[in-house]
Amino acid sequence: MPQSLPDSEISARIEAALYAAGRPLTINDLMRAAGINSKEKIVKLLNELIKK
């Protein structure tokens, strides 16, 4: 998957993965689910989701 996905799409994929898994997911799990290779971006978007 391309790194150029909009943050809103990546956040939606993270949220969907967390909901569907029904268990805690690792950063690596979330990277795979979101289709990106940046741990920093996953952490940034997770923090934004937590604030919502």
C-alpha cells in the first residue's frame, strides 16, 4: 500500500482493526492493518484517536 494515504484513511483502518480484533494489537499489527511502514505515524494517529 502506498505511504501517501490520507491520515483520515489510515485512522479509519486503525480503528477498524482495533474494533475487529477484539484484543489488544501491537504497533506492528496496526502498521500491517493500515498498510503503512511508519511507527511514528501510527503512534501519532493513535494519540489523535485517543483524544477523540
